[in-house]
Amino acid sequence: MAAMNPDCIKVARQARGLNQAQLADAAGVSQGLVSRLENGLFEPNEETLGKVAAALRFPVSFFRLPDRVLGLPVSMQYRKRASVGQRAIEQLEAEVNLRLMHLRRLLSAVDYQPELPFPRLEIDEFGGDPEAVAEMVRRVWQVPSGPIRDLVGVAERAGVIVFLCDFQVTGVDGLTLQPPGLPICIFLNAAMPGDRQRFTLAHELGHAVMHPVPSSDMESQADRFAAALLMPARDVAPQLSGGITLPRLAALKPVWRVSMAALLMRAKTLGVLSESQSSYLWRQFSRFGYRTAEPQDVAVAAESPHVVADVLNVHLTELGYSLSELAASLHVYEPDLLLMHHLRSPSARPALRVVR
């Protein structure tokens, strides 16, 4: 029988939002024992491990998995709200790791072949210009001129795994991890409106493309990349010139599928607005409450990832798994499987083939 993995104890505890004392109380053991378990200083017998597993509502098998647990990226320090507590960040980290554990096992049974290459373009090779990098990415992905209608779909065709997660409590919009042996994984806050989701995804793609190592200005570079990827200068500038008003921004929002605020900032960046015009329009935003919520009649629908849902459905259809068997293969209980993954009918993409 495999030895207990101390990291799995910690991940399960954090996923349930418990501290060590609360877990000890729920399991009927001492806090010192929980601490020793998490630090790999004590190998429990089956009875003790069973108590801890029952308190955490995970199968005992989960705590014997060999998976290496990953920490959150450095960029997280720039994204979370200052008021967010450590426990919320730990819960986020636990959810990310649980999803990666599932992904490793799900992909082992299918042959997932991206249709498009994923470019690695260090920004220094482009003179530090994120817009030039974004233009090259559009070319590599053969994106036609104008708006990108389905950014999630383009990212998935390039081999990126996109997850929608409950990050609302942390104030985090998204994060990117590139785990060893797995595709690039981008985690997005499911509570975001569609326009913000798309800009966040483009921002995270910028990190994956341009930033093999962190840098002090990586966040601003990723924002500039996202703006250029979603609103190329040669296509959007003619539509923004000649006098910008709030009704015009509202009319352009469903076309470009970005926020009115993003269009306004893009106009300023491209030099089609003066400083005074920009200041006036921002005051109008405040007056009508658009800084908090833009008009609902031009809201952009959120996009849906497909890859993980399709892989799950391959297991349930072609491979003949029952829900309980699928849960057991992922070392979770069925309610957690249903809560974490929204199962639906398989889509026509991407191309998935069962590994024989």
C-alpha cells in the first residue's frame, strides 16, 4: 500500500476551509497529530487516516496519491484584494490543485491533440512591445481581422485548458499555471461578466506567451497584450475615431465583445482621444454608474470552456464509466465530482480519441 502523501492532507483541509485545530476537532485527534501528518513526520494507521478522511469527506485513497502540489504564481500578489485573508487564498490554491489532479487522470485515457501551435514569444525579442507580440499570436493562430468571437475556443484549439472556478471571495479574476506534464492551464473566475472574462483570458494568455519568468512590469504588459489581441489597432482605430460618445461605446461593445471601459482606454492608447476628451468621458462613466456596472442591454455573454467537460463525457460514454466509477477514479466522492465539474453533452470540439 502506498504511503500517505502529506500534501494531500493539507490540500483536502484547505479545500474544506478548515484550519488544523478545526480538522483535529472534527476527526477526534490532536492538533499536534494533524501538524505532524501535514509535515510528513507521522505515518498514520488505517484507523487514524480513516478518521481524518471522514472529517475531510475524501476517500482514503486520495491521501495516498503521489501528485506533487503546486503553489500559486508570483503574479497572484498583484491581483488579490488586500483585505483577502490567508484562508481564502489557501482554498483557492487547493481548488487549483484538485483540478490539476483530476486533469492528469482524465487526460491519461484520451489523446488530446491541439489544432493550433502555442507560441512562446519572449517580449524582449519584440523590443518590449506587447502589441507586436499580440499581432504575431493572431497570425500564428490564423485569426481573421476584426473581433475574436470565441476567445475560449481559440485558446482551447491551441492546447490551453480553461477552467471556470469560484474565485469571487479572493477578488482574483484569473491565473495561469504550466504544470509539468500537462498543458497550459488557465483558471478564470466564473462570476465575471463576459467582457471581463474575455479580457482576463487574453491577459493570462499574454503571460503564457511572453513571460517565462516573472518581471516587475509583467501585469501592465499583459494588459497591453490583451487589448491588442482583442482590439487590433488597424481594425478598431477607424471605429473609435471621429468623435466618441457613450452611446457609440455601447454600440461597439457587443461587436468587439469587450467592456465600454476597455474601448475607451483603447481609444486613449491609440491617440484618437485627447486628454480632455478622455477625462470628460470618464466623468460621464461615473455620472451614469458605468464604472460599477455597464448597461445590461449590451452585456456580453460569458464563453464556455469545452475540453474538460468533453473529456469527462468521453469517460461516461465511450469508456462506459458510471458517475460513481468516475468519482472513484478521481479519488473524490460523487457530490464533489458534480459540484466541481458541470457535465453536459459532448461538443464537436476539440478532437478527442480514446487511448488504446
